[in-house]
Amino acid sequence: MQVVTDPLSAVPFRQKLQILLVLAVGISCGLLVWLSIRKANYLAFGLVREKTVSVAQGAASRFTDDDFSSLLSRRNSAEGGEPQIVETLKQSRDANFSVALPIRRLYLLRPVGEGRWEYFAGVTETEVGEQADTTQFALEKPNRKTAATPDHYNSDSEGTFLSATAPVITSDGKTVAIVVAEISGGKIQAILRKLLLSEIFALVIAVGIAAALASWLSRKVTRPLTDLRDFVRQLGQGELSARIKVKSDDEFGELGRAANLMAERLEERESLKGALVHYVRSQAADPGLADPDSGVRVKRKVTVLVAELCGFHQLSTKLGSERVFSLLNEYFSTMIDAILRHRGSLEKSTDKSVIAVFGSSGSDQHQERKAVEAALAMQHALAQLLHEWKIETNVPILLEIGIHTASALAAEDGEKQLEFESVHRIVEKATEVKNACRDTGDRLIVSETTANKLKQTIPLSPISTTTADFPLFKVEMPQPTLK
């Protein structure tokens, strides 16, 4: 099966945060630049359009009845009609002079029939009487009633411009000519280009400042996470005395204080467990485990008890850490006391399991019975603890106990210390016996080697299970009497 991984999963969180902040600023500023330039272009085009229409309408309103008769009579410039009209156009051009919006060309067209128009007279930005290119008007139909202008710029070899038309109407409502005004848009567009460059320059500066701030902010935000990561690594390496420095009262500060409290509880718990194991071994006079190379070894029969506490993990989410820690301490001390009272020695204690050895200090003909009696005492003690704790749980809290008897090697050096490897094999076998409890639903199971010594004293019943390939027997446990 092909595993699909996120390409960003390998990128550090700090770098992701920097990229996100810079992108947020860049996209926001870019959107503002686009909107502002778009708005500026819209306003500038409206200004040019309004100016062009105003010039065309102003020029059209300057013509008199004499000008109308000249336009209608088809007289040429030699007869004196056209110079007066050119002067009128020149006056209109000069009256509307503007540096930012220069009049590129102002001229008259008059109809020649069949929807066609011809050039009559005109002026440019600096000249008068200059012929205009009217090819475009041979195909277009200017509005004969009102002023009009297109909704876009036009371009030719001389540059970009916007044109507007205004009719010259006689008193009887007849259109005798069309005034065409052309306003150059080059200077406005140059101003808009400068505005765009300044906006882009400002955008680059804003993104640069955002990158610097993002770098500083990401370091500030991720520093507590980095400290917490290093702290957890120290705990994972067994440095339970490590503590994280809390420098704030925000959520990161609360997380740091909670992590420190967890480390304190773990350190206290490990210290307590270490002290309990040391106390138990010293009280039981456990000779310990021997070095395999310590000399001549002899066989000694021992009985190993493995007890696992099941269902207790649910209390971690239901009760506070201090309460759970207190209950565990009470549980371990009670279980260890039951083992010691039956002349057993504590071999190991973990979060959920207790391992005890019977017969480790010397030959004991009744070690199997004492191990079972200790197991029954542990079961009764747990029932009494649960009764006193008065805790309601969804899953029952119980002990699963397995007992196995076998021969271990001991060094014959006066103290007859047990060899570690041989005891470890017996513990593994006893753990298999204990695991059968989960398969059968029983609470106390012994192996055949242990059962052979108990048949006359303790009621046993054979059981079958798929978890072990050797005979097993369950102990008929009496119901505990609660006080």
C-alpha cells in the first residue's frame, strides 16, 4: 500500500507559521493594491470621459445661426465660412486647456447622406485648420441627438485617447454637424503607472516588514513549544528531576505548570516505589539474584506469583492525578503487606503488576500454599479497598493472578543467591498463567506444578485455554467478607 504523506509535514512549525503570516500579509496587501489601482483607473476614466463630453458639448454650443448656414450651404474655406468655424473651435480648445488632460484634436463632421460623414474643419493641440483622419466615422453612426462617448480608450499611431461626439442642432431641431473632441489619455495613464509602481514598492516594503515581524513572532510563539518538547524528551530519557521554566500566565504557562506537576508526581511515584522495593527486600531478607559466574550452582524450588491490576486506568480520566496517586500508593502498600505476611519477597513492582517470589530465602515445603494464600489475601484486600474508596466505574477493577512453581539455580556460596536468568524464566511462565485469566474470566489460576502440592488443601478445578499449552487449574475463591 502506498503511503501518501503531506509535503509540508516535514517543515518545522515555526517555518510554517512564518510562511503563513507572510502570505497573509502579502495577499491582503496585494488585494488592496489591486482594488486601489482598479478604483483609480475607474475614477480616472470617468474624469477623462466627463472632460471629453464637456469639451464636445461646449464647442457645439458656441456655433451661431451664421455657422449653421455655412455648414448647410457647402461653402468651402475660400468663401470665408470655414475660417470662422475654425476660430470657434480654437476658442473652445483654448478655453478648455489642461496640462493633465490635453485636447488632442477638436473638429467638425457634417453629414453627406447615406449615413456617411465628411470632415469640415478642425484644430489640434497646437495647430489650426489641420485635416483629421475620419476613416473611423465612415462606418460608425454618431448619435445625432445627444452627446456620446465610448466606454473604453482608443489607440492609434499617435497614442491613446478618448473621443466624444456632440451634435450641432439648429433651432428647428435639425442636426447640421457633429463636434468630435479627442482627449489624450497618455498623461493620465503615465500617472496611473507611477501610482502602480509606488503601490508595488509599498507592497514589497510591507511584505519585508511582515517577514521580519513573522520571524520574531514565530520565535516568540514557538519557543514555549520548543522548551516543552525538550522537557518531554528529558522525561522520556528518565530525567524525572527536569523542570520547565514557566515565564507567562497564558495557555503555554498553564501547560508548563501542568507538565511540571506531572514530572513531580512521576518523580515522587518512582521514589516511593523504589523505597517500597528496598524496604520489602530488606525486611524479607531476600538474598537477591546471583551473578552467573559466582561459582557452583544448585537447584532450588521457588514459586512465583504475578498479579496484574486491571481496569484501574479509567480512573486517570475520572479522578485527579493526586487522588489516583494516593490510591495507587495505598494499593501497592496493601498488596506488599499481604505478600510479606505470607513470607514472600517482592521481586518487582510496575505500574500495574506485582511480582513476588516464595521460597527464595531457603527450602520451604509450604511455599505453594503460602503463595495461594497470599493471592487470596490480595484479592480480599482489593475488594476491601474498593469498598472503602466508594468509586463508581464503568469497567470493574480486579486482580488477575497467576502462580507457577519450578526449580531455579542458586549459587552455593553461603547465601545461596538465585540466578537471575533462571528466575526470569519462571516469571515468564507465571505471566503466561496469569494471562489465561483474561481468556477464561477467572481471577486466580495456578500451573500444574503448583497444583500438585495443593490438591489436598485448596479446592482446584482444571480449565482449558488457548493461551497456554500446559495444564492449568483455577482456585475456587471464597467471596470476600467486607467490613
